[in-house]
Amino acid sequence: MIKKCLYPAAGYGTRFLPATKAMPKEMLPILTKPLIQYGVEEAVAAGIKTMAVITGRGKRAIEDHFDISYELEHQIKGGSKENLLNEIRSLITQCTFSYTRQVEMKGLGHAILTGETLIGNEAFAVLLADDLCTSQNDSVLKQMIEVYEKYQCSVVAIEEVPPDQTDKYGIISGNLVDSTTDTYRVTDMVEKPDPKDAPTNMAIIGRYILTPDIFNILRKTKPGKGGEIQITDALLEQAKEGKVIAYKFKGKRFDCGSIDGFVEATNYFYKKGI
């Protein structure tokens, strides 16, 4: 059973400046809910109740969001707006939130390694809040946990992207192991390859199930693309031993780290709510 979900949330969100100058990008709202709340709801739908958040300077709003605001609740108590806090109240009641800071921005791999103190020696989920996912039935994380329970190794969520966009993603290649569930045993992973060098167009998105040995691998991983510690480099070490499964998830993903994706998600959820 996967009991903990790690949220790397220390990045600067430079693509959304100046909006993210004083506000975490994870708090950007899709309609009335911030991105990170959608991510926590996805984890809860997968049976996860322990949330571990990697923050940084200027990220205090995330902690405040997942806490009780006594002044606000007193102000709206008994009024027509009281029910607007029902969803976040439910998350605060159900979940345990813990936080640690990534002091230096050294990449996703380094952020995940920073979370070791919150995770311990157990398999865990990783969710990047700016990849907003929705599905008709099981949440993407729940789908991935089922894959993990079958193969008992690290799992990455993938989707096919336009071939000219491979330089924005970690790209995998692998052998199909189950055509009914679109699962592959990964044989190679490349971080943001040029389209001409990409082995496939199957891209890793911001959902992972990682086994705890990833921490020792990350400690030994040297900086890669962009001078950062890349999680794809660490996962490649596991893949060499056949211990990484790529799963083509069922659902829809919005890249809310980009303006186009953020607008697309906003329109989608607005129309869905009408």
C-alpha cells in the first residue's frame, strides 16, 4: 500500500511571472481551487492520507492553505459562503501534512531526495501539481498504485506527445509487457532530448511511484541536463535492472506550468461545471 505522496513545490514558476513573484505557482487557481489542492484530492482518491511537501522561500501560502483560518471561518460562519470551505476542511481533517525546504534549486531529483526525511524507507508517490490530471473513473495515482502492486517496482506515468516536443520531457523507450493496460518495462530514459535524438515520443508526466532505494541512487547521481540532478538519470539506474514500469494512464492531462495549458484547464473545468 502506498501511504505517502510527495509534492515538490519549491520551484520559482518563472513562466508565470509576475504573478508568481509573491505567490507559489502551486497556488494558481483553476476556477476556485489552487493546483496543489487538485493534486491532494487526487492522492486522497487513491487512498493516500499522508502528504509531504517540499517547499522553499516564499511558499508559506501552501502551508496556510492546508491549515484552519479561524478568523475567516468565524467571519463566514452561518452565512451563505460557509459551504465554500467544505472541500478544503475535509482534506485538512483527513490528511496529515508535513513540510521541508529545498534550500537550493538543484532539480527534481534533488527535490525528491530532500523529501527523504519525510518519506522514510517505503515506496511512495510523487505528484507535480502543475501537471493537472483528470479521469472519468479511478484517479491517475490510483491507476498507478494498481500497476505498482502488480510489478512491485518504480512506476512512471507516460503519454504520447508530438514528436517536435520531446525536448520538454523525459522520454522513455521500453518493451510492452501488457497491451491491455498499456504498460512497458523501461529500457532507456533520456531527459529532454532533441526531437532528432528522441528514442520515442512517450513522455514522462508529473506522476511517479518510487521505491525507497531511489534515495541512495539520487545521492550518487551527478548533475545532468541543465546542471541539475535529474530524476530520469536515477530512474535509468533502476531501469537497467528492469525495475521501472511505464504506464500509459487513462485520463486527461493539462500542462498548467504553461500559459496555454493553464487556460485550457480553466476552460475545461469551467465547461465541466456548467
